[in-house]
Amino acid sequence: QVQLVESGGGLVQAGGSLRLSCVASRSIFSTETMGWYRQAPGNQRELVAAITSGGSTNYEDSVKGRFTISRGNAKNTVYLQMNSLKPEDTAIYYCNLRNTPLGMAYWGKGTLVTVSS
């Protein structure tokens, strides 16, 4: 079992920035991908950004050029730098760890991001 703890959410005005952090309870394996998802009220949870152990990244179209996902120097941390925030970015953001070969996925409890207009 892996525990994921997110932090860094909060209230920010449109155009502002936030950095989310996720710390896992163990080092991330080379076969694992870490990602950030978000869920707004009434919407399904969607992938925002993901990063592989090799550093490959992918982003949801609406956040490209504004958000950056990165790994920390520690082998168990991932960040999401969010710039030029928009009210439509308001959601609960969840950290995810996925081990595709083993068919396992873990979730954090989420951190709320609210962007005011």
C-alpha cells in the first residue's frame, strides 16, 4: 500500500499561480507513473498531467503552456506548477500513482484549488 499526500491548494485570483506537491510514502519504481487529476463539481475526474519515471510528460489540452509537472530530487515527490490560473481550473486536485504492469493505482485524498474571477 502507498500513501499519497497532497498539499499546496488554496484560493487564488485569476491569473495567479499555485504549486501543488505530492509526497508518496515510498520511492517511485521505474515502472510507475505519477500524475495529477482534477474533479470539479458535477464533472468526472480528468487527467491534468502525468510524468513517467523517465521524465516524459503529457498534459490535458486546456492546461498546456500553463501547468508544469515535475519530479522532485527525492524519488517520492511530484509537483504541479500552475500559472495563469483560470476560474475553470477550480477543482479538487488528486495525486495518482499508477503501476501499469501490476495493474495497481493509488490516490491521494485531494487538495482544493479555487480560482476567483
